[in-house]
Amino acid sequence: MARHFQLQENCLRAMGHSDNVDSTKNRAFSLKHISSLLFVISAQYPLISYVVYNRNDMEKVTACLSVVLTNMLTVIKITTFLVKRLEFWKMIRLFRKMHEQSNQSKGSHYVDEANKLASFLGRAYCLSCGLTGLYFMLGPIVKIVGNGWRDTTYTRELPMPMKFPFNDLESPGYEVCFLYTVLVTIVVVAYASAVDGLFISFAINLRAHFQTLHWKIANEEFGLSENESHARLKSIVDYHVLLLSLSKKLRSIYTPTVFGQFVITSLQVGVIIYQLVTNMDSVMDLLLYASFFGSIMLQLFIYCYGGEIIKAETDIAVRLSPWHLASPNIRRSLSLIILQSQREVLIRAGFFVASLANFVGICRTALSLITLIKSIE
């Protein structure tokens, strides 16, 4: 089986990052670490210039705003990773170490199945982001080839709605701007695949370890001697404390990203729904914005699903264990686990909680917007 988080690690390595965080050299920021951030930020200028240039055309403004918001969200994710990159690498190492240890104990099938699922979702998400970016890139090429085949005049356009301070529709400016757009898209896809992919992988792994803990508690033999029961219970409590600590650490690391994801996705829903409704007659544009809408909703779903499974699994099922066979001292120790499990670990940022209920709420808002815009038209 491939190493856990291998895809996300490869994406980060491609962006100049290394997991060798123990050396002093790699702890400090260097140009290669911030070059991707500066490169993505630089794309805001031509995007905003396009909005200003076409400020009287609502359709073009909303088309550009959806890309501007996506770029802003990527800036938040890159910044979060740069600030917390040591914690990211340490969590990757820790989960790999925990998987190696789980292979030597019973109940390891939960972790094995979880890692297969996490690997599949990571690849599927990366493919989804890549295909959406590729669709943007291929749009102008298909139009150029199609118009050339029909021998009709075609006005060049860039893959993304951008306006540069020079002639970007004639050679060689067009080719340079096209290449610039492709490179920005690659960086955006790579960081989205890495940061979002790591979140869902961490969440699925945490769920698997909580399920392993449930299994250990449910199958614990409390009828053994006092010393043996104490030793086993201590390992269970330590395991539980570690998982709770990792859940809270995950929440802390991803707080800025979760906040940005909810705020920006809520705004994106409005502008993309407007594009979908106003481009019903154009199959090419309809497919473009439908795939874009699906991509941003998939990003939000990843965080909501991850938050939901962590919230659900933090309720430790001590009641399923044969606790009545334990001594009074052991029962008191078990009560500590029960008390720790009373409060769910929520992945939240401010008043935004990453849960499936909130995801469904945003989907309902999208449907309401479609009805509203169509009624206005």
C-alpha cells in the first residue's frame, strides 16, 4: 500500500516544501516557500482590473468575481499552510507512526480501511480540481480550433477573465498571458489538493482511530486482576487523550481555512448561480459554470463531512463495555472517559461549524437563489 498522504506530500514538494522540519534551515522561510503565495496574489491585479474595466457589464463582473473569490480562498489556504507548516508535517508523521503501531494490535482493520478511503478521496478530489482547471484552459483553445475549422473570425480570450496593462489579445502578449494563467491554475490546484486533501485524510484517520478505541473498550475484559485491568485502562485513557488532543489540534490548524471556506463559498454561490441562470442558452458556458459550482461545493463538503465525522466519533461508547465486571476503582476511571466524551469536538471557526447540516443549508440557499433570479428575469 502507498504511503499515507503521499499525493498531498507530492503536491507540497512540487511547491518547494519539504518534510525535513527538524533542521533549522527548513524551519525558516525562504523565497521558494513564499514564491507560490506571491505568484497567486499577483493574479488579483489582472482579475480586479477586468472587473473595473467591465464594471457596467454585470455578466462579465460576476464571471470574474467567482474567480477572484477562488483566488482569495487559495491565498488563505497557502498562508495558513505557511504559518502552520511545521504542525502539518508533524501531524503527517504522527498519523503514519500511529498506523504502524496499530498494525501490531487488534482492531487495526478500521485504520487500514480508513486509509484506503482517504487515499481514494484525495485522488478523486485532486482529479476534480484538475479537470475543472483544465476545462477553463481548454475553453479558448476549443473555440479557436472550432472557428478556424468553420473559417470564421474569432476574438481571442484568455482562459480566465483577466485584463493586463498591455495588449493581451495579440501575439506575443496573448501567449505570455495564457502561460501565466496556466501556471497560476496549477499552483491553485496543487495547494487545494494538498491542504483540503490533508484535512479530509486527517479527519478520516481520526475517525478510524476513534472506532479502534470503541472496539478496544467494547472488548475489554474487566474481570482480570486489578493490576492488569489498570494497565489496560491506562493505555485506553492515554489513547483517548491523544485522539482528543489531535482533534483539537486539527481544529486549531484549520480555523482560518474553515472560516474562509464558509464565507467565500457563500459569496461564490451567489455569483455562480447568477452565471448558471443567465447562460442557460450556451452549452459551453453552462458546462463551465456547472463544473465550477460543483468544484467549490465539493471543497465545502470536504470540510463539512470531516467536521461531521469527528463530531460523531468523539462520543466514546463506554456503555458497550462490560464495565459492570470492573472493580469500583476501575469504574471511577471509566467515568473520566465518559465525562471527557460529553462535549463534542466541533470543527468550527467563529460562528461557522463544519457540519453536514450547514452544508445542506447552503445547498438550499443555492436552490432558492435559482428560483429568485429566474422569477426576476
